[in-house]
Amino acid sequence: MAEDYVVGVRKTDREAIQRAEDKAHPHKEPTNTKELLMDTKVEVLMGEMKANKMIYVMKTDSISRAFQTLVENKISSVPIYVPTKHNFMGFLDYVDLVTLIVREVPEADLTKADSSVLTNGKLAQLQCDSVADLSKRNPYLPVESNAPLLRVLELMVRNRTQRIPVIDAENHLIGILTESGILQFLHKHIKSIELATKTVKELHLDHGRYVSIKADQKAIDAFTLIRNEHVNGVAVMDASGKLAGHVSASDLKLVGPQANFLSTLFLPAFYFIKLAGDQGPRPPVTVTPSSTLAEVIETFVSHRVHAMYVMDGDKLLGAITLADIVRVMQVLHQ
């Protein structure tokens, strides 16, 4: 794609350019998918997220501090700030922490009732910068705020990442655009998407890849699969082979802000997902092959999940992730 948006100009110059563009081309509601993706600047989405406070950790912060930040702020990732450069270097998320724990912590330490492996021993010596993108799914790929939304979709699809840092003309981080944020925007402008009435089956989303474990397997097995299979969640199947629940990377928060309850990872997955729900057991979010794209987007937004399952009666056909919707939107433009 030709990157014809303004890059590297001073803030005052850019503001003047933007005013001139707004005067010459007054904003109008997009009427189709191409206009929605090409004419919408990233700054429009960031403007809708202005109320969100920028939460970050320092490059030299401990892993324990980063984990506590994720849990207490109910976020799935956090940018890492480098004071000497007055800028950010990357992200750290739950999957990075899953990767670290599964790879480095002996099972004997994890099973201790009051395990404190993040605050004592080897892991306590690690800084945030040593764990950033440990999972190889958090590349730091900034885009300027005056780039078209399509540019973000392309970066996400090409690099299999869930978040894109947004910078201003001075290369300062002003926000993070996530798959969830994009879905919320698409939901608001669903009338501009021509294929919104197409079904899951028509869009070939009904047999999306999923990874599963049995309900009596340990929860740690789910997190190991999340790390090894490059997924963000795992289906939990009951004894009869039916879908019983879902374990996501962010469920790692169950071990507590100080990760003192890592022993819960050795509970059977079925009991773990009961504990992981803030208000009791959470049933898996599902749709059918006849659900429309608009209904799928609505379900993602209303349930605030990153994955849902396609069911034909009791039969599990596949999974749909936020990344699948981003990919569909990017393909629609081609």
C-alpha cells in the first residue's frame, strides 16, 4: 500500500495541514468498507479512547511489578518505557508471562501453596525489558496517528499481532490501538460494511482453528498450549467431548497480583475456569454458522471476549477470534 499520509513533520505543521485537509474535504460518514478503512485516520479511533489513561511499566521494573500492573488495572498488555530514551520500547503481556513461567519455573516450585517465584529467586532478578515479546507475538510496530485504519489492519494481519502503538509527529507514544478497539469502531459503523449481513458460513469462518484440552487436565496444560500453539485461548471439553468452557491467556490473573497462587494452575481445567470467572462460571461464548458478521461483531463487543466458538447444535465446528475479523476486514478492501 502506498503510504501517502504525512510522516515526520512537526506538530504545528501537521496541525496546519490537517486544518487545510478538513476545510478542503469536510468529514462525512463513510458509505462503504473502502471509505471506512481508507478515509478513517487512526487518530479518529484514538480520539474515542481519550478517556483511557496511559498505563505503563519502566524498563527496569521487576516482572512482579509488571504482573501486578496487569492484574490491578485489568489489562492484558502494558507498554515498557525507557527513561534514557524518553520513549517506549515494546510490550509485555500475559502470554509473555505464560511463556516465562512455563519455560523457567520447575513444577515443584509452582505447586507450592504460597509460591512466590516472581518475587524470590531467579525470576525476581529479571527486568521487564528481558521479557518483552518473549512469546514472539508482541512486535513493536508504531504507526502515526494520521495513517489510515487500513494500515493498522495490514500490520496486524502481516505480523500476527493484537496491538499497534500509535505515535505523534515527534515519535511519542500517544496510545495503543488493539483488536478490541477496532471491533468497537466497526460496531459503531456496521452500516458501512457491505458484507455485514453475510453469514459465518458464507465468510468461511465456521471452521476456524481451535486448540482444546479435556476438563480433567491441569490448567497449566492449557497455558502450555497457549504458548506452544501460538493461540490466545483453549477450549475445555467435558467427558462426552462437548464444549464446557474456555481458558484465555488473561486468566493467568487468577494467580493473584503477586503471583502467590501459582498452585491454582495445577487444578483441573474445569475447576480453574470456575474460579477464573469474576461472578462464577462463565459459559463459552458461541455463535452458529448462520450468524451474520454484524451479529459476530456485536457478540465480541457485548461480551468483551477475544474468541468465540461456532456451534452446530452440540457440535463444535471451530473458533472465531478478533484476528479473524481483522483479517476479513483487510481482505474486503482487496
